[in-house]
Amino acid sequence: MLKSMRKNLKSLSPVLWFVLVAFIISIFAVWGGAGRLGKSGGANTLAKVGKEKITVNAYLQNLRQRLEMMQKEMDELNQKFIQQLNIPQQILQQMIQQTLLYQTAQKMNIQATEEEIREKIMSYPVFQKDGKFVGFERYKKVLEWNRISVSEFEESLKKEIVINKAMDVLTSGITVTQQELWKNYKHNNETAQIEFAVLETDKVQIEESPSKKELKAYFEKNKQDYQIPEKRKGVFVFLDTEELKKEIKVEESKIEDYYKENKSRFKEPQKVKVSRIYLPYGEKNKEKIREQAQNILDRTTQGEDFGKLAQKYSEGEKAQTKGDWGFYEWKKLSSQEQKTIQNLSEEEVSGVVELEKGAAILKVTQVNPSRVKPLEEVKERISRILKDQKSRKVAEKKISQLQKRAKKEKSLEAAAQQLGYKVQKTGLIKKGESIQNIDPSGSISKALFNTKKNKITSPIYTHNGVSLAQLLHIEPPRQAQFQEVQDQVKKDFQKINKKAKALQIMKKLKERINGQSLEELTEQHDLEYKTVNKHKRGQYLSIVGENKTIDKLAFSLPLKKPSRPVEFEGGYVIVRPLDRRLVTKEEFEKNKKEARKNLLEEKRNRFFQSYINQLREKKKVKIKYDRLQQVIDNVLSRYGSEKSP
């Protein structure tokens, strides 16, 4: 770190650690940690980007880093929530993307200076207090608290600067013409008030069932649409890690050793509990509200109970719970209120905080200092982690032995019989088809489609365990016989008839609209009626979704005139524009600078998405998905499977 940054030591509010989380994730989660891109044995390679390798260690470190930071912000973090956010896949894609861009920057011979790194650090608000740098010691402590060394962090910044420079060079030729700027501004700012009637095909009733003769005739006419895809059949052995855990015992000494070596993982940040009294301005005189707020504040300083005053006077959403916003929900309050809270100590009450739509009084009712959870509190969690690690190792060892024996015998069934494992049959399955309770993601079927007949697959890692499979039979794709797809033919035939009937209903509705209420007509015909006050082009419409034809009609039809029935995937819709807000050239000129900036950024983002995709193909990025799934499962096993917080 540069000398000038070691001066001016300032205190850094612990709350800023939460802000720092997002900042460090964006940089350090890609580059940081003990793992590094580069040379590695094949077993430790997770992905290849050209000649460079992304190691399991580097990925594992970054994934854990991200999850641990998220855990500091949340009371509970579990598998379901992590998977919903797609965090494991995001981390790997970030690493691949940044590696591709850094390789490009190196080819351009782009460098970062010490001065640029220094300015980069000092520019971040998380390292400032009262507009000044917090000082090297505090800067270092924040990084240490997040288990990041200064050298690693600054190396990450250096690479970020280099990449940003490369991005600037690559996009320097991207421009925005006056014509496309005007078109884009209209697209984003013009709105139409519309009403529309919807008839979904599935809700149309067909009284008569089609005859077999009709269905056969429809099948013959549309034969090319009914194909039986390639199917494969094999056998597999599945080792369930949950079953293996039942035989595993974890010694107390191992739990204690893990706790001592990983104490930082069980560290909880400071928690602040907040109460709030809120008085909205509404239509009342603002000065009267301010006087009322000041009166309430005076009563709190005279010893009256803050909670009772909140219950009596507050008009905020937590009034009935005595204004209690708990340890976490207060982070949804305005930035101005959050900043005030950060400067309060325990039991301290703020002054009157003037907001845009009201006045607030805040109180910090409890402060739980940062602490490391005691061993007793995390013992069960550590036991689960160790059991999972051990069960995975046991499963890998057993499956490896089985694989060697199966290759020797050229038969998975023979090898399994010799080693005492249960062999299961897949039956004829399609690519990606799941096997209930064993492989819901379809990893086994995918592996069978990536191997040759009679060959034995590599170990297949699933969320529940590890498997080995052998392909025994391939049934090529073929034209379907009527009997095989009769049910699907019936569904398709009825869908067409329903759609035709739906179109007739909507045509009759259009004939009756002139001069009548569309809402009343939809009620009479048992249709869906919807309105949108400010519809924009490209906007999602309830039931209908995005529809370019409706967008065009909303801005071109005469007001109050209904459209023809417009087809969408699920049925038909009639739209009627009621009013419009069209932009003027004068308005455009006033906002042109900001509009140009936004459109330029949008074009750059599209360029980069395309550029990265081309780089991925050129560099032939390869990912070991089986290994990736194993690593993800190992990490997620540390987190519970309860509902997301």
C-alpha cells in the first residue's frame, strides 16, 4: 500500500462492512483467495479457458467467500435460497468472463499504475468517513475481517483496472446516432393507457370428443411432428451419501480441531436492533407535523417509553409492534434513516429526521457486539460438515474401486456383484430424463448419452451421491406410430379446435364493442378484463406476456377503437387504447444527455455479451460439469435445506 494511504487513521462503522460485502464480491470473488488460475493437475482442474486453467481450489475459495459474506448479512442462509439465486454457477461464469477479458487486456499490453490503484481504493465510499480516507490500519482491518490480504485485494484491483481499460478500448468505436437516440427515447418514455380482453384457449369448452377417425386423419396430415427421440438403456450403481453418513461417526476431537482451524467461519458481525416513530405529512401542514414530532421527541428525553409512544402516535407499518423494526428489517428504511442509525449508540434516540414524505424518530434499542459463536452452538453444524466430507470421500473411494473392477471385467453388473453393490436398470430413457429419488437433474441419462455402447461412464456426481453407469442399448430416433402418440394427437387436435372457437368468440366480441363497455362485455362472455395505465413498448402484459403486435396497436390505433383479435401463445386478446402520453422534441432535448449515456451503456453491454460469447467459442472454454456438481454439493452441504429466509 502506498505511504500516503497509511496516514489519516479514522474509525470505520461496523455497518459499513455490509456495504463492503457487495463491493468485495464484485472484485475479489473473481480473483481472490488462496486458489489461483494457472497450472494444476488434471484432477484439480474445473474449467479451461484457452491454455489457462480454473482450479477447483480457486473456485471453491471464491464460492465459499461469497457465501460467507452473504451469511454475515443474513440471519439464515440455506441451500434452497443459494440455488434460487444461482450463486455457484454465477461465480464460475464470472471467473471465466474475467479471465477472458484479462487475457484480452494482456494481449493489448495494458497496465495499471500504483497511482491508479491508490485512487481506486480511495474512491470507494466504504473506505471513507466524512469524505476522507479511513487510514491504512482500518483499511487493513476491514480486509482481514473478510479474510482477505492487502496484497491479494490490491492485485484484484489492479486486474479490475486493466480490464476496465481494455473495455474502454474495445468500446471506443461504439456511438449513438441522433435517429436511434430519438427512437430509443420514444420507446422508453412514451406510454399508453389501455384496456384489453383476454380469452385463453385452455378455458374454451369443446362439447364433442373427436372420433378416432378424425384423430388418425390429423395424425397422417401432421406425421412429421410426431417423432420418437433416441432412447438409451443401461445399468447403474448409485451410492447414496446420506446412507453412507449413517455409518460414519465423528470424534469430538475432530469437531474441536475443525472449530479451532475455522473460527472465522463462525464469526457473527455486530447486530443492531431499531425502533421507529413515523409521522407522514399527508395533506397536513408540514410545520405542524414537525412540531408534533419534536413534542414526541421531548417526551422520550423526559423518560417516556419509546415503544408506547410509537404505538400511540406512529403511522408507520410497525406501529402495532411498538415501532420495532428488529435487527434486519430496518435496512429497508431510507438511506437517510440508515445513516442516522449508524451513528447512534445503544439506547440512544435520534433527533427528528426529516424525510421526503414525513418525519421519523429513531432509537437503537439493542446492540449485539460482533462475536464468534461458541463451539457448543455450532457443534451439530460442524458434525454435519465433517460427516458430509467423509461420506463424499468414502463414496469416491468406493466408486473408484468399482470403476477399476468394472473396466477389468468389462461389465458393471459383474463388478458390482463381486463387490456387493446393488445394480439398477434405467429402462429406455431420453437424454436428460430424471430418475426419481436418485437423480432428479438427469445426470445419469446425460452421461449415458455421452458414452459409447457397452462403455462404462466416469463417476457421475449428483446432489444425493455418486453413480457409475454402463450403456447397454441404443434405440435410434424414429417416426412414431399413431398408437404411441394417440394421447398427444388428441391434445393437439383439441387445442386447434379450441383455438378456432376462441377466435370466433373474440370476433363476435369485437363486433359488439362499439359504444359499449369492454369491461361489461367481458363479464357477459366470461372473459378476463385487464387495464394498464402506463403501458410501454416491450412491457410484459398480464396473461399475454410481451407482444410486439399489441405494442404497435397501442400506439397506432385511434383512441377508444378496439383492435382485431390478436393471437398470443395461450389464446387471443383484443386491445383498446384509451389515452397516450407522447414525448415531444423539446422534452427530448432536455433529457438527451442522460438518454445518450443510458443508450450508450446499453449498446456497450450488448457488445460485451456478444464479445464474451465469441471469446468463449474462440478459446474453446471447457467446464467439467461432473466435477463442478461435486464441488457445489460439498459446499452446499454445510447449509441447511429449510425454506429461504
